[in-house]
Amino acid sequence: MNYVLLAVDLDGTLVTDDKRITERTRRAAAAMTERGGILVLSSGRPSRGVWPVARELSLDQRGGYILAYNGGELLDCKTGETVFSVEIPKERIPQIIGLARRHHTAILTYEGPDIITESPGDPYVQGEARNVRMNVRPVKDLAAYIDFPIVKLMMVGSEQQILKLEPVVRKALGPEFSVFRSEAYHLEILPAGIDKGTGLIKTLEALHIPAEASAACGDYDNDIPMVKAAGLGAAVANGCPAILEAADCVVPSNEEDGVAFLIERYILEEKP
């Protein structure tokens, strides 16, 4: 195999629009890992929101990794161990939550199996809960409640609301934070220098794999750093214009087994 590691986004890329993994994709992933390839599930989701997909692909048995929180945390699926993780400075958490309150935008983070938020009934919070298959647990004062390490905070709202809020939050928080949209309705807030690209680079360093032996595939703006960091950067055909332009190659859409095609053609070097 020319590429021994594949980092792949989940939503809009690996899974279909109704959050399924197709049989062809399942077979291709199994063939890759059985031949010694390493599959890294790279997502903006929290690690608990990625585990169901990892188990469905048997990565807990065959081996593989979860690169969660848009590059903020790497887990070994076979051992369950955390390889690396970042943390938002505790003293800045009230400021971030205060920004969300002032702009009347729901904000959330994660604790164990739960999404925690002051806005449990918000439709975008509920959408995130469905997406990551986690419970929503309301708290009265999120800033006062958080007394444990968190990797990220996320503001959620309409596409127009998030677009308008992104530059405001980025300016308010300054260079100590990475602020970006991971989907049209999600505004991610992580420590500076954290994105899927830096996450992939740290993963490759931890596993002693050269960048040229890696491939990556995604569909949205937050996947672009990862696609650029990999030896082969791919975008699914349903990707946003920016990632289609940034990618080395474009594969079929997430509804047309694009990731399976990528594995078959470029990693296993089989004719699909």
C-alpha cells in the first residue's frame, strides 16, 4: 500500500446523509485494516460520539484511532487509551460562554455520555445530540458548572447566525483560540493551533508514519487543513467548493461510497 494511514471525516464523508455506513464501505475498511492499514476516524464530534462508528467498523478489535474534537484528542480504539488531548484554559471559559449569552446563541460542551448546556430545548442542540447519539443534560449556569478539563466549546445556531458570529467570536477571543465552522450550524472553539490538520500531523508523529504515507478525505471547511497535511488529500463530490479546490482528487459523494472508492483505488490499489 502506498498509503498506510487514512484519516477520514465522518458526517458528510464516511457516513451517508442518514448516518449509515454502507456495506461496501464496511468491506473496504475491513480489507484495509486486515492488510495492516490504519484507519483514523477524524471528526468534530466528541470521542464518545465517534465510538459507535468505530465499533461498527470493528476498530476496537482490529485496531484504529479516533481523532475527535476536530483534532483536539486522539484515542487508541483497541486499548481505549488517550494518546494526546488538549484543554481550553479554565480562566477563559466564562468569557466564551458570556459571548454566547450576549449574542443569544446556544452553547454546549460534553461530559461523559452527555451534552451539557443551558439551552436543552434548542433545536440545534437537539440536532447535535441526535448526530452524536448522546443525551442532553441541562445545567443552570454552564460557566459555574464546568470544573473539569474540556477540549472544546461549541456555539450552535442557524447558518446565518453562525456566519455572522464567527468573526465576532474570533476577534473577541484573540490569538489564543481557534474559531471555525465545522458545519453550517456549528461554531467550534478550541485552543489555538488545533484543527484536523495539526491533529493529523501529531497523529503521524505519534505513530512514526511519514506524511507522504498518509491519505485524508473530507467534505467541509474544517477538513481542509487535514486534506492539505496528508500525502494524498481527497474530497467527496458533495464537498464544499473550498475543499474541492484544495483536494488532490475528488471521489464520489458520501451517498455513492466515496470513501470505499478511495480505499479501493488509492490505498488497496484495486479497480473499483
